[in-house]
Amino acid sequence: MWEVVRLRILVVEDEETIADIIATKLRAEKYEVDTSFDGEDGLYNAMTNIYDLIILDIMLPNKNGLEILKEIKENDISAKVIMLTAKSELDDKLKGFSTGADDYVTKPFHIEELIARVNVQLRNKGNHKVRDILEYSDLSLNIRTSTLTCKSTNESINIPYREFLLLEYFMNNKEQIISKEQIYDKVWGMDTDYESNNLEAYLSFLRKKIKIIGSKVNIKAVRNLGYKMEE
Ligand code: CA
């Protein structure tokens, strides 16, 4: 069984616009991302120990980033930590390093700079935890490049983000019936408005791409129950 384990990142940042920009960009890089907008919620989430990396702002309401860092280190939380600091917080930056932060980025920053630092921290982890290729029948999906290949025709096609998430979900649950609700939960999550999602349209784009490369795989509608990927 091929299973894709995505690396999971927590963003703790009280400026919600900044948090959203960071989260959106990281999701486009195929990380799983959660956000916390204050220190207490951030610590609560961090303590679950499900994250591979935490992006931690220093100035936060309720509990500051350095306090959070101290507590997660004392509790052996294994996540890498990148601190966000303002230029004026140089002392805090030094304190952060001595408390165990892995890196810091000074505000204001370019989003690409932050993403590059994240990728550096997770590079080794990623090699162990993420399989690059997901396979079913004559299909082979490269999850790093979002390229879908039909092994019998050797034809390939690039899959856009939302269709990629759909396809990945189906390939991880091949030959099983998946309900619409499960698909919405998994592919759209909570943070997109439901009405704008046109599942049927995305599925038809995806079916078309699978057909174009000559695969015998199909995503079938199962009346009243949902959908199923099969040969
Ligand atoms: Ca802040």
C-alpha cells in the first residue's frame, strides 16, 4: 500500500493576513498547514506533537513566542522551529536561539525567503517521510511534480492543485467508495466556501486527463453513495 504522508506545519501568528499568506503558500508547496492566531492556541496545537515544523511569531497575545518555545522544548516536542522576529527584537532572537529555535526570519520578509528556510529545515525529514510516487493500476502520480503518467502508454500530463488533491485521495483509497462529504472534507477542508466548490466539474477535468494519457482507470459515480476509482 502506497501512502502519502505529508509534512505538517503549524503557523502561530496573530496577524491573520500574514498567517493566511504563509499558509496558502505552504499549501501550494504541498505541506499540510494549520494556523493559530494567539499564543495559547498556538501552544495547545504545538503540544499535540503532530507537527514537523512550527513557524512561531514572537509578539503574540496571551503567551509570547519565546514562552511557547521554552515549553515545547521542555516537553520534548520534536518539531523544528522557525521564529519570526521584528528587527527591533534582536535580543529576543538571541534568546530564541539559546532556547532551541532552529532558524529565524526577520520581519518584514519575502514569503519566498521563508519558504526556502522551511524547505531547508524539512529537507532531510521529507526524504524519509514522503514517498514521491503514488501508483494504482497503470497510473503513476509523482507527488513532487504533480505529474500523472500512464505506464502502458508512457504519456504524462500535469495535474493542477485541486485536481491533484482529488486524485491523490482517490489513489490512496482505490477501489473504495468515497462519499461527497469525505471528498469535500479532504480536498476543500473547512476554509473554503462550500457553494463555490463544483466537485462534478473537477472530477470531469480529472477523468479527461486520465483518459488523454490512455489509462484504463476511471472514477465512477456510485449512485447515492459517492465515487470509486477502479480499472
Ligand atoms: Ca505578532
